[in-house]
Amino acid sequence: MRSIKNIFAATFLLLAAISISAQKVTTQAIDKPQEGKSLVYILRTGAGPLLNFRIYDKDKFLGALSGFKYMVYECEPGNHVFWAASENRDFVEANLEPNAVYVINAEGQMGAFIAQVGLNPLNPNEFRDKRTFYQVVKNAKKQIYTPNAEDKAESIKSGLERYETLKSKNSKSIKVLTPDMKFENADKPEKNK
């Protein structure tokens, strides 16, 4: 009799554990910046997931980002030039407000020899952008920015020269992250909301 009760209790616990683990995650909290700072999530999606994209904030090397990670970078609010390098370089001008969270997607694209990178600011009012943020935070590994002593002076110099050339030509290829593009969470988006 006692063994039947034990089997029943074990079965109940097993079914409860399976039920809990089978539930889909629909709400996900995100990191928030320290008071007075801004926080930028840099996602890595698209082609060439094993290829690292090198990520910069103007003249600061933030790190290399592969397809199964996302970076969390806390910084001062204000104007920033984020850029990524691979076979090409791509740029985002950002104006960040304090106490706010922003998201940029470093998306791999087919290149001539290796994957190219497209750096795109995500908009919290767009279903597709919210879904991308949700999926990456849910499935990828977080990489927190830590200062790096690696010498990237030559890469930074050539990258910023490219940025200045594009800027002088009023190039439309430089994307813009506006102060109102703040994310509050990484919840699973629902259509028509």
C-alpha cells in the first residue's frame, strides 16, 4: 500500500515538473541600466553564425560577437556611433537617454567571401523587432561588456575614416537610433498590440 502511494506521489511530481517545463516563456525581464546611464543590447542574428562580428562604440572596441550570443553594454547617455566590422563596416548613430534600454541587431548577411554585417536599430513598436529581441534573449547567451586591452587602433582608425567619408556624403547607409526607441522588456509580442 505504501509503495503504491510512493509511486502515485512520484508520478504526480514528474507530471507536474513536465507541465511546468513545457510552458512557454512569454515574459522576460531585461537588464536595466544604473541610475543616469543607458543600456544597449547588441544582438547577433542572421547568416554566418560562427563568424564573429567586431563591435565598437566610436573609438572603443566592445568585443567580438558570435551568432549564439548577445552583448549588454552600459554607457553614458548622449550621442554615440556604434559600428560593426566584418567583410564590411556598418554604422548606427544613436542618441541615448539616461535610464533607458535600446537594442541594435548585428545581422549577418551573405558576403563575397565571408558574412557581411548589417547593423540595425530595433524599434519597440514593430512586431518583427520585438519578436527578434524576444527570441534572442530567450535562446542566446548573454555577454556583458568588459573593457578590453586588445589593440584595435588600426581597425578603429580605418573604421572611423569610413564613417567620416559616408557622413560627408550624407549617406543614407548610416542608420539612426532615436531616443524614443526604448525597450521596456523582452516579452513575447502579440500581433495587433
